[in-house]
Amino acid sequence: MSQHDLTPQRPTVEPPSPGDTPPADTTMSLVGYALLLANLVTGFTAVIGVIIAYVYRGKGPEWLDEHYRYQIRTFWIGLLYGIVASILTLIVIGLPLLLALAVWLIVRCVKGFKALQEKRAPDNVESWLI
């Protein structure tokens, strides 16, 4: 037996090819949607969700960055709608608008979550509606 036969062999690890990309981690985007939805009950978690979206934006594939952009837009547009609806509660019309705002938020988050599960960008990211 030669000394060469007793030398431990290291496994060879091939470097990833340029076309291989690691799978995108969608966890933080999922947390962002959950925090936006939880805001309906807590009244403050959307702020945490939008901070997460700002922090993680630009650190993943383009389709995932669109989710963070969608969450940021959902926060700011929802805040604007909420302020307007709150002011309009003085003339009673604000109450149905606040209910419509809750439905709008739920629909946007569900659509975003569904697109996230399909690993694609949400539809109509630029929309102020749904």
C-alpha cells in the first residue's frame, strides 16, 4: 500500500454555473404582507412591514423586489386613503370609506401573497386601486 492510498480524499465541489441562481427567499416579503394585514387589528404593524420592505428592496430578484415595491405603495396609498376617510367621518361618509379601505387592503395583500407563492411579480404594481 502506498502513502497515496491512505491520503483522505476531499469531495470535489463544483462552482455554480453563471445561469444557476439560488432560490429567492420569500420569507421577509411574506412577513411584510402579514404585517400589513395585522395592521387592521393592531393599528401599527404596517409601519414595521413597510420598514422591512424598504430594507429588503433591491436585494433579490426583480420579481421579488416588485413585491417590496407593492408593499411600500400599499402602505403609503393606504395611509393617504385612511387620512381622507378619517377626516370624512365628520360627515358620516368616512365610515363606509374606512370599511372599503379595509377590504382594499385585504384584497391587495391576498393578491400579493398569491403572486408571491407563484414566484412572480404582483399584477398592477402601479395601481392605486386593486
